[in-house]
Amino acid sequence: MNRNAKFSLLIGLILASSFSGQAWAVEADLIWSTFLGGNERDWSLAIALDGSGNAYVTGTTESADFPTTSGAFDLTYNGVEPFYWADVFVAKLNSTGSALVYSSFLGGTDADRASGIAVDGSGNAYVTGDTWSENFPVTPGALDITYSGTYFGRDIFVAKLNVTGSALSYATFLGEDGDEQGNGIAVDGSGNAYVTGYTSAEAFPATSGAFDVTYNGGHDVFVAKLNATGSSLDYATFLGGSGDEWADGIAVDGSGCVYVTGSTDSVGFPTTAGAFDGTHNGQNDAFVAKLNKTGSSLVYSTLMGGDGRDAGFGIAVDGSGNAFVTGSTVSVGFPTTAGAFDGTHNGQDDAFVAKLNATGSALVYSTFLGGSAGDVGSGIAADGSGHAYLTGYTQSTDFPSLAGAFDPTFNGSYDAYVVKLDPMGSALSYASFLGGGGYDSGSGIVFDGSASVYVSGDTWSADFPTTAGAFDPTSNGQMNAFVTKLSLIATPVLSETAMVKLPKAFDLEQIYPNPFNACTQIRYQISADGYVSLKVYNTLGQDVRILVDAAQKVGVHAVTWDGHDDGGREVASGLYFCRLQVGNFRKTIKMVLIR
């Protein structure tokens, strides 16, 4: 079958439930996929999405012929021979992946690198990274217009491009004399930018009243909040111990609290009382830290790891304040949870996926993800129902792909992957390789709210799967960035096993756990084809949420309730009832939601 054509496939996944034989069908469409680059090396480390489905990507390019657009901020490659230093690129692809809305270089005559991108509600793009260029294009009135890097170090930069990509709204250095990297960026509804990475500069501009204003040694994590004009810091803090740590992932919730993840080898890394794990475990531990909205204190900070090397690379947060984290681990004893998809380390580096509760005191779930070779989790997103979407790269021919997915077969060297994990972390709802015969790596992933994911990364594969009509279906040179959109629509169907063991009765299973937080899976079985009504009611008997109102086939089914009503509004904690009706059969169960 031609992987480059748009198609629909059904895949079966046996759920870990008391109903053996339940399977999910995932309709998987490669909506569009494109190369992005020139005749040298180009790689993308981050992707963001606006409300219209336009994809914003940033990364680094060594290609003087990298595609730019008329009217963009900078159409000329800035690197200077003989070193041919790299430039940052910022590109916006339209919702069909067929054209660049804009594409611009960003940099000076030395080396420049971008690692993070975010987009606000108006379509302004915020980018962070690091630079060795003294002439990096900073703007008048910005926070810091003076380069502070050294021959052995570099400065962080933060830049905001306007909606059309034609000008910088602001661009600033951030840092002092030392080795520094800007690795992740997030933006809130007011246009404030939150940046994280690492610094070795004792004079890094920590602000009065911030959590930690004193450099701790080695490389420290930093977390900084810039105001909407990029002219000043609302806060900036160190985060670290006497050793080395770095942060790669950052997210901000609706209250302005910031979540960061990374890695530390410091025994004295700051953790909080009551957090999941306050004790350093060995070599490098992953960490997850939540700062309050003023940056003055830690809401929680926890380590996460075993006796080997562990690192967090991507983080997302849901509306209830649960943090979803992915990264890599070589620790056989990395903490996993009962009932999780994979509780056993598979070999070399495994990716991991973990969900922390809102207080940081416990793991909702934690699982390995990988095969017998090396696997890394790079990017993560979450939807309102609690599914986690993941990308990264794998060397494992036995990485857990699913038969019937877009690409269930390992292609060669390194492959990118796309995975969807169910809300309980107990099963894969979708898992596919993404790549060609060379080296391919997924770096960033975003979910659009309509069952589609957008993935960016880089590829050395001339046969990387692209689509007809995409912006650039042909590889341009050594290594190109790529941007891919996949549609994942999951519906319950009968598996081959279920066809043999058809239910002999109607039933609605009591949920577990009960009480529940954030979301729960509701499982039921019907022993004959019929019209199914599955609804949630409050204690007054009022309809809260219609979960199913459709004809269904005989079999075992499951749906997820995310604690929202039919209007998408979050409902209050309390007692609710779920009623299943099929013909003359009715059954009601009690559910207790605790936020």
C-alpha cells in the first residue's frame, strides 16, 4: 500500500479491562506531510498550532537556500564563511500543509539555534533558543540588547514575531557571562512569555522575591517570565543544586503557574514536602517542578527516576493541573504503576510516560515505552479526555506499533513514532512508526482538539512519507525538517477475540477508581445490536452529559467522561449517576467526582 496516499485503516487494540476481547478501531489518515529545508542540514525542535490549524515550526538551518517568503522579516541567510554558521528559522504553514504563510531566517553572523516555539491567540509567534552572535537582531527597548556570551558560552534569546512574520515585535538577549541555553517557551493569554533552559552564569538576572536568587553551581535551571512587550522580567529564578541540571519542557496553566521538567545530578536538588519523590536516586534523575504564578515559591517539586540516567524532555498540563511528562530512562527501577501499559524496562534507553496528580504527590500512572534498543520520548500533548500524544525516536525494531496503523513496520536506523495513550495509561490507542530508510526523529507534537496531531522533527530519509500537494514532497539535501499531520479517530469495535466471545448479557460496569479525579473510563457490554443511550445525571436528575446516543453492534464498549457537561463546561465535585439504556434494559451506577 502506498503510505504517501491518504487512507483509512482499522486497528485492533485489546484493552486491559475485565471485559476480555474489547478492541478499538483507529481511523488513521495521513492528512498531509512535507519536507522543509534546503540543500544542507535543517532540523526542527518545536511546533505550535493556532486556532485555524496553521502550524508554526522553528529550528535551525545551515541552508542558505532555506525557503523564505516575500515580506518576511529576514530573507537572507546570515552565517559567514568559512564556518558557515547556522541560522534560526521560523515558518508558518497553512492548515492544509500546501504552502508557507511565512518563513523567515532569524540570527546573526555566528551560530544561532532555536529550541522552543509558542503562539498566542492572535497568531504572534514566540521563539527561544541560544546564540553566539553579537549582532543577533535585538530590538530597541527590549529587556537586554547587549550580548553577554563568551567564546565558550552563548546567550539565550527570546523573540516575538508579529502575525504576518514581517517584523519582530521584540527580540532580547537573556543571560550573563556563562554557558546558557533557552530550551522551552510557553505563553499565557496576556502575551507573557515563560522560558526555561539552563545557565552557568552566577550573574544571571534573577529577580528580587523569586524562589531562588542565588546561583547554586555547575549548570542551574532557570525559569523566567517576560512581560508582554519583552521589556522587563516579571520574575526570573534559579532552580538547582550544586551539580548540573537542565530543563527542556515548560507549560503554563490557566492560573499562571508554570510546570518544568528536565534532569539533575544534584543530590541537593530542591524538592518539596509531600512530593512524590524527594530523594535523589542515582546518576541523573528526571524532575518535575511547579512554580506559583509569581515565581516566588515551589507549589511542588519532585524527582522521578531510578539508579541510572533519567531525563524529562516534554511536559503538558491539563485543565485540572495534572502534569503529563515524557523523556528517557536507562533505569530498570524507574517508577511505574500497577496496571500501566508496560511495567518492565525493555533495554538500553526506554522512553517513559508519566502523569502526576495536581499536587505532585503521586503518580496517576507511569509506564515504559520502547523496545530492545534505544528509545526516547521528546514531545507530549494531552487532550481534554486525558489521552496523551507522544513523539520521539526509536532504534527498536520491536517498538510497540499496532497492526493496521499508518506504518507498523520499522524502516531503518532511527524512526520517529507517534503514539496515543489511553486516559488510564494502561493501553495504546494508537502507535505508528514515522520515517524512511535513514535517520528520522520526532521532536514536537501538538493536538488540535479535533482528533488530529501535528508532528515536527528532522529526517535524513529521501523516502520519508510525504503527500501529494504538500508544500515540499521532495527531500532537498542532507537532512531536512519535516512537518506531518495525522488524524486519529478512535471508536470501539469488535476484535477477533470478541467475535468468538460475544457478551451473553447487557451490563454496565462500576467505574474504578471511585471517587475519581479529572476523567474516568466507563465500560459496558451489549448482547444484541440496539440503540444505546449512555448519559450522566446529577442528583437533581438533570442531564449533564450525553456520552452515547447511537445504534451500536453487539460487543464490549468503553467511553471516557472528562468531568465536563455537554457545553464543555467543567462540572463541580460531587455525586453523579450514569445510566445505560438499551431497549428495555436499564442500569444505573453511582460516580463520585473529586477535583
